[in-house]
Amino acid sequence: MQIIIGDRCSPVWFLGLYNRQICLLEGAAGLRDRFDGVQVFVEAVESGGFARAADRLSLTRSAVGKAIARLEERLGVRLFHRTTRTQSLTEDGQQYYERCVRAIEELRAGESLLESGRREVVGRLRVSLPVLFGRYCAAPILRAYARRHPKLELELNFNDRQIDLIADGFDLAVRNGSLGNGTSLHARRLVSQRKVLCASPAYLSTRGEPRCLADLSEHDLLVYWRNDHGLAWQLPDTNGALIDVSVTSRLRFDDLEVIADAAVDGMGLAWLPHWLIRDRMRQGKLVELWGDRPSATMECYAVWPTNRYLPLRSRLAIDALAAELPKCLDT
């Protein structure tokens, strides 16, 4: 078992493997030449440029440029428009890239078929996780999954940014909240997370408890703030209907755990996932408000690209998350 935590890897290692296998099977230098530079080319397209491709492949930028130049010379076409700062695909380059992607998908399909037949989890699984939910909820499940499968290489990347799975080379991502319409991803719902309105006993003893939505204007609110705007709170009115409430405050944070700590310090009201604050509530540091009213939930999904076959290692990882996350959040 190998567990890697970081963000270095190439999404096109299948091509390198394919190159080696073809050459071993055929024993012909000509075939090796035919695939020379293809892996570098695909990486340059999917990573968005020669410099980033060089970083992912552990090459110099000059080596990447030379490999693609040799490929262009052999093919007799120009694959990239080049400027001093950027590279963009030509029409021929786009067509060639699409063919290379099809080859990668065929290799993935063959790998998936072999895995399904032997029921053995092997290879690398690269997963993107939200920072806090990933650390406290999903990562322990995936670590246990890796322990059960010693031939699995597991790479976990923690980031609250919504990454591009294909461009950034991920097999799978766990995402919280709505996926929106028109997504190009396959998705499977994993669990619902209950959201809680809370405050410290010290704050409530000084400021009192809000009785309705209108009372929030009289309180300090601890707001989750990203990209120059706050996340609306979904709270029940006196009839129990959930209402989206736009909140503003002088206290704005882009980290939920910092918000939880600020609430414990008596700085204001917070609206947070139950799993994040349940220990603080058990210890009496925070008190849930309006617990007798309906509470909002936030959905959690596993997502993966629609144009990729789902290998056994990915499918079983999703199954493990779907089975264990509800238990984790209920405790």
C-alpha cells in the first residue's frame, strides 16, 4: 500500500505504460518512435501549458518543448500556436488530442475490465476532498479502504476550490452542496449533512436567544465569506418553512473551523454543519438553537468525469464512502 498526500501526478500515465508495453510486445524501435512525445503532448494540453506539463512530468520546460517539436516534425503538422507566454491548440492539434484521449479511454476500459474480472484493487486513485469535511469525515474512510487493499496507491488532495477533475488529473472528487444544472460529471449522493444554528452559553446569557428570523438583525453573526460574498443561511421561520436568509456582518471568515472557534469564544451566532460542532456541543461549549424546528441539510456527492470508465478501485471507494459516511455523521 502506498498513500501519497499532495498534488503531483500526471493524468496520462496510461500512455507511458502503453508505450512501454507496445515496444516490449513488438520489439520495434519504429513503434517506440511512433508514440514518442504523445504523453508529453497530452499532458501539455490537459495541464494548460508547457511549464505546468514540465512540472507534472518532472522535466524541464525546454525538454517538453523539444518533445512536442519532434512530434510535430514526425506528424508533419503544427499542434500548438506558440507565443512567448502561451500555447494554444491548432485545429490539427485539437483533432490529434481528441484521438489521443480516445486511446486513453480505451486503455482505461481495458484496465477496468481486467480489474472487474479479478476483483483486485490495484493502481492509483487520486481524490479531491473539501478541507474540513475531507479531513474529519472522508479521509478516515479512505485510509481504511487503502489498508484493506495493499496494492492500491491512494493520493488525497484537500482543497475547497472546485477543481477541474480532468485538467487537474483527478479520478474522483467529493463535493458538498448543489451540483447545479448542466454538469459534465457523473454523481452519486453520499450523505446529507444537517446544518445547525448555534452560539455559546456565554453569548446567549449576555445577548439572549433570537426567537425568529427578524431577531437576527439584533445579533452578531459569524459569516462564511468567500469570493467577496457570504453564504446564505437556510433557517426555519416560525411556521417551520425553510427560508434563505442573506446575512451580513462585520465578522467574516473563509474557514468553518475558525467560525466554530469564534462561536465558542462568544463572538456571535453561527450556522454550521452538525458534524463539525457536535463535540463542542457535548462539552457544553456551544448550544444548538431552534432544535425543535426543521433544519436545513447540505448534500454531499461523489463525482467523476462522464467520459471516463469507472475502475474497480474508484467504484469500491465510492461504495465505502456511501456506506460509512452516514455512520460517521450520526455519531
